[in-house]
Amino acid sequence: MTRFFLLAVAVLLSLPALGGEAEIRQALKVRFPNVRVDGVQPAPLAGLYEVRLQTQDGPQIVYTDARANFIIDGSIVEAKSGRNLTEERMQKLTAVEFSALPLDLAVKVQRGNGKRVLAMFTDPYCPYCRRLEQTLLQIDDITVYIFMYPVIRPDFADHSRAVWCSPDRAKAWLELAASDAPKIPAVGAGCANPVDKVLELGRSLRITGTPTLFFANGERAGGGMPVGVLRQKLDESARQPATKRN
């Protein structure tokens, strides 16, 4: 999709002079009838419009001028602060209502009073996920809801199922996903478990990579992050209301 929109620059040069949200929508509809435009609004950079698209891979942001002569596929970064404004917008657009997540399908790991809250879709055989598990061990007073999402090594999905069948799921998960070497639960994977439901849930949320994190305010983040940054995000999200898409 990214390369597709880079090619759109040349195509849109042939459009008549336009201006405004309605005209931008119409221009894109004419040229790209299979792409759904979810919204158009002024971008942080004067003279540009933010166009929110819904693609088969999930939401995407591109930018256009007021006459829809050009499409820019990339990020806007504020030079003074270094903030990636496009990334921040995407975090809001892909946010969820945390309370709507089916937490009963997750393994709950709690340390201390559990006041910091995090949900994550993770695969115990994903290197970045294992690194994140080590980072999370350094944070106290946290509750982590683990949605076991075995997409990296689907042939080992029964190891996640066995975690659910273990008498102490939190302990079994940490031994599998956070230890130096994965310790496979001794129990079998024959009990009723939610792994298949979690795989369906992840696809419905357009989760294409692990780890994928959801903070208490609903914002989504991908990949790992340093312990200090993660602790700060957890504290900030606990103080903020749930993110609303707009």
C-alpha cells in the first residue's frame, strides 16, 4: 500500500484544481475507488491536509495539499521537540477501549499492588517479546494481561495452550516466556483454552506484529521500549482518560 500511494503523486497531477475536504474525498474516490477515506482534516503543517485511510492492513495516514495535486506518504516530525506527530496520531487512531478487551481470555500477571495496567499480545518465541518480558520484570506494582498470540512459531502453539492448563498460569507463562531458555509446561494442552479465540481477536484488532501493547488509556504501541520509557507510559496512561478516535 505504501508504494501504491507513492505512485499516486504522479497520477494526481492530472486532476483539476481543487480545494477543501469534500473535493479531496472526491478526488481520491475517483482515482482510487477501492480505498476508503475515513477522514480529512488540516495537518499539523500549514498547507497540508491529513487523510485517514482504511486499508486491508488497517488505518493509514497520508497527506495531501489543498488541491489534491500531491500525496505525501511519510511522517511529520516536529523539529524542535523531535516528536513524531504522525506516529502520535496513529496511536490515537488505533486505540481501543481498554475496558472492552476480553480480559478473561488473558493470563494475568500481577506484582505489588498492580496499579499500573497493561495488556499485550505476545508470542513466547518472539525475541522482542522475550526482551520485553525481561523489562517488565523490572517494574513493580503492575498488572499485565497476557493475550497469548502464537504467530511467530505457530507449530509451538500448544506450549501456550499448556500455560492455560497449568495450575499457576502466571508462573507457567513467565517460565516459558521470560526465562533465559523457554521452560515448556509439564501439563498437556488438552484443557479448554482461549488461544484460538485470542488469535481471532488479534486479527480483528489488526495486530500484525508482536509484541503489541495496549495501555490503560487505550493507546496502542508496538515493539519493546526501555524500562524508563515504559514505566513513564504506564504512569501517564493511568492518569489519562481513555483515548477517543477523531
